[in-house]
Amino acid sequence: MGWVGKCYLGVPYEVHLLDVTGQIVQHFKVGESLPDNMERARRLAASGRYVVIEVFSDRVVAVAADGTTAVSA
């Protein structure tokens, strides 16, 4: 469905959506809803513990800087 990452622009921005090349598509402010069921990735992305959160219809995959992953339903 898409990729969500932590936004480092600072307040009021919190997370952003990325395209398949890793380019930022859209920034989201704190409290601003993400589209298409992407909201479930916000908390993981905002934590900064992961480089990117991959959102699939049936799972969320958090990818760390070293390439390790954590999968959540």
C-alpha cells in the first residue's frame, strides 16, 4: 500500500509518505490523518526506531537501518 517514515522537518510535522524510490511524497502534521489505512504505521514511523515502515493490506513491516525487520499484523 505504501511507505511511511519519520519526518525530520520538526514541529508541526511528524511523518511522511514515500514513493518506491524513497522520495518524500507528502508530509503530515501531528494529528493529521494518513490516507488509505496508512495510519497504523504512524506510531512506528514517528518513533524514529526504523528507517521506513512498509504498509501492506495484511501486515506492517518495520525496517531498521541495518536491514532487519519486524512484522506486525
